[in-house]
Amino acid sequence: MKNEKIRNIAIIAHVDHGKTSLVNELLKQGGVFRANQDVSDRVMDSNAIERERGITIFSKNASCMYGDVKINIVDTPGHADFGGEVERVLKMVDGVLLVVDSFEGPMPQTRFVLQKSLELGHRVIVVVNKIDRKDARIDEVKDEVLELFLELDATPEQLDSPFVYASAREGISTLDMAQEPKDFVPLFEKIVEYIPGPEVNDAPFSMLVSATEQNDFLGKLAIGKIVQGEVAVGSQLKAINFHDETKNSAFRVTNLFLFDGLSKVAVTSASAGDIVNIAGGIDVGIGDTICDKSIITALPFVNISAPSIEMTFSINNGPFAGKEGKFCTSRHLKDRLEKAAIKDLSLKVLPTDSADSFRVLGRGEMHISILVENMRRDGYEFMVSVPKVLYKTIDGKEHEPVDRVFIDVPTENVGSIMSEMGERKGELVTMKTGEVRSKLEFLVPSRGLLGYKTQFMTDTRGKGIINTLFERYEPYKGFIRKRGFGALIAFEQGETTPYGLFGAQERGTLIILPGTQVYAGMVVGTNPAGTDMEVNVCRKKQLTNIRSSGADDSLKLVPVKPMSLEECIEFLNDDELLEVTPKNLRIRKTILDHSKRKREKK
């Protein structure tokens, strides 16, 4: 028996294909907002970093009504680095809307999220978005989507998935391009008609926890879809785990919430099919089964893809340690990292030989850099090491992760891309050359791509598009050069002067401005010669009877663009660290003392 009054759907797609905009319009036309209400764009992206970067990092829940049917909506990330978020929330829904750009068609992450949905047996509604684009290729994109279904071994029923053509920005949709697209009614009707309602039975209560949330007043909230039975405030439940038979944590439900629009509404009870927030379980984690005490078997939970990148987080031990952050100790660092790992199952935190350092394993550079940025904004001060790939020993041989890389660049840049990929041990899989743009596909060791994004954007003058997707582990490919330049290193502690910087910029490219506080061992620029070089950027011109203090005004310094967090991480070499504080990002040598560094190199 199905609950026909509820539909649980997830919005999945490649990055920037319009998921969050589609959710915006579903909520608007689903009556969540007042008719005269001013609604901000990307209303579901509540995190500050999400709004700044225009990407979705964390999955979000909301709901709207169409007639007397409640539609629970989950907005998911599009970046491969946050694929763990997608994998776990798909267990919470009964069907998906696969959003595909009308020009770009299926992209790498489209394949990943669709594969996960098909494996779970979900019904799929394909939404060809941005049909108002002048360069839209609607018929070709439809064929490309069907080819992708075939490649992923879709069942005959899944191959018959309906197509809806829409423009989320304009709030219009249609089932047939021969008809004039109007509002989202065709999409709503297709959701109610094609996506099944959740199964309902009278068995004892059971729910799989797909997400958790920390509330300052209520404690931990467990979020998930009720698989069977009913739950009420005051119910005595327990938390068990499919992968941990020893777990058996009893608790009492203190609060219960349903999603209503973008808000949570307190209720006294909920039944099978509802997506709920349950408060009261202190020890409840993602992947746990919350159930009646009579149940002994936990619900199976999807295996989240393993991390492929690691970085070392450690307390700041530089000369400026403790001056800019509120949380600087190893205890603060450990607690914050463990808190992040509880919420994000793709993130692993492991101890090291030192009590002041921790290994953090994630799905990619962006995955970990978002954690670094969040911690920085929360007032933490710490250091991170250069990203490294995680190796595996298979049949006694060392294997490394290999990514499938999809590149779309102006045809004139193909030569430089081929050269760069060759240096990174890349293997060309396919290449389609056009008069204006070309598409290339490579298999490249993951470590060859570390730090490549900035170089790629420089080579293509910002016109290139690069996407990566983990492919498999292969035998170690051999040495790959990390970077082709050396570092300019500050000689002493002090404040940089125009005179000192003017002399240093003749040696290479600077990355700091006049008036910056530096210390010995801090990296202040790059040396194209490929070797590290010490420079005195704090040097002052000696004042004499023929030298005035204003003489420096005539010195012309090359303009410096401050480096972003991602650029700083990409810059790092094996013997360097990034000092992260709420106010500054400083690249430094691991060993600050010049003499000790020389001895270490010898």
C-alpha cells in the first residue's frame, strides 16, 4: 500500500545545470511564498560560501504542495567532491528529477548521480533545463541522455523515463516542445503521476538516518524518511547500525518536526513516508537505523565512496601563532574536525604520531578546502599541508587513483593541453575537434591533477572547462613533477617595504603587498628559475643628505592579486605549509630556519 498524499524527490544534476533554480521555482509555484513576497535567488543555498561561490555544498530539505499532495524536495550538490552528500540522501527519496542543461547535455557528474539513482531502482524524470538558451540543442541532448541510460544498463522501465522541457529561470515547462511552455503545472503533474508514493504498512516503526543536524536548544536532530510504522513525541526508540552490530542506543523522542516549505513544523506524530526530524538521540549518527525496540535488524546503508585525497591539519607554530584566531589549540582543532566528520561521511579524521597534527581524508581538493574555509570563518587558526593522493596495495603492488578528465577548450589551446596532460602521465581517450572549440577526454593519475586548475585557467585564458570523475586504481605511473618554479622566501621578520619588494620582484613574481607583516621562512613570491631563493623584502633605503624618505614613491611595483584559498593550496610544495587564520593566508616553509633547511636538503 502506498501513501498517495506524499511524493519524496531529489533534484540531481551536474554542477550549474540549474538544480537550485529549479527548486526555487517549485517552491514559488508550490505556494511556499506569498504572492507579493520578495524571494532571493538560490533561496536553498543558506550557507555563506554556497551563496558566494554559486554552488551547492550541503543537501537541503524543503517541501511544497500541489493540490492535496505534499512534495518533499531534496536539493543536492553537483560537484563530484560532494558526491557523498548525494549518495546518502538518495536513500531518503522514491524518485529523482535529473536536470540536464539544454546546451551542455549530460556531463561527468550527470553520469555519477544517475548511476547511483538507477542502482537504487529510483524512477527518473529527465528535466531538460534552460530551453530559452539561444544555443539550445534540445533534440540532441535528449538523444545523449537516452544513450547515457543505455550505457548505465537502465531497465526497460527506466529507459521509458519521461522528459520535461523547462526554463527554471522563467518558471515555465512543457511535455512537448511543439506546445507553448507555460508554468510548472506540467512538471508538477508529471511528478505526482510518475513518481510513486512511499510504501506504507503497519509494521513497527523504522527509519534510516540520512542526515544529522545540531541544534543549540534541542541537541542532535536525526533526519530521514520513515520506512514503516508511526512515531510520536515520547516514543521509546533505539538506534542500531547495519555495519556495527554492537550499537544499541536507547532514547526517548523529545521533539518531532516535519518540513513545511523551508521551515520545520513541530508535530506530535508522523507515519511511513514522511521525511522527519527526530530529537532526543544523542548518539545517533548518519547510517543508523532508528526503530522500535522490538526490531533487531538494521536497515542497510549505502557504502559511501572512499576518500582519495589527504591533507595534514596541525596547530600553528609560526612566529605569529595565536595573534589572529580564537581557537588555536590542538584540542580545539581535534574537536572541530571530528564534528565535521560526523556530519560528512566522505570525510575521515585520523591521528598522527604527533598530538598536534591530524590526517584529514576527503574526496578532492575542493572538498577539503571548503572545510578549511568554514573553519577559518569560525575563528580557527591552524596549518595545512600539501594535498596528497591515497595509494592502495593490490596484489603486492602499489596502485594510485586515476581520474577520467573531461576538457572543453578553444581549439587553439588543444596543443598546450596535450602537452600538459603528457607531463602529468595523461592518456588520451577521445578527442573531438571543432573549428571553435574541442572536447578531449583523458585518463590521468589524480596526483597529476593536484594544483592544475589554476594553470589550466591560465593556459585557456579562462575560457576552458575541466571536469574530473574518479575512474579506478591503476599501478603507480612514475614520477610527476609537482611544479615548475621555485619560491622566493623572506629573509627576516618585519614589514615589507616598496624598496625591498622592488629589489625582490626582479628575481621573480611577488604574491604579497607593501606593508605586509612577514617572517623568516615565509614564501613571498615565485622564482621562475625553479630553485628556492631568499630575498630581503623588508629592506629600507638608507637615508643620507641626498636621499629623501619620499624617494621610494617613484618605484614601480608590479600589481599583485591576492591569492584565494584554492590557489594557495595548489601553490604548495612538499616542503611547504599553508598558515590559515581568520584574517590571513600565509604560505611558509615547513622548516623556517634557513640553515636547518639547507642541512635537511643535504
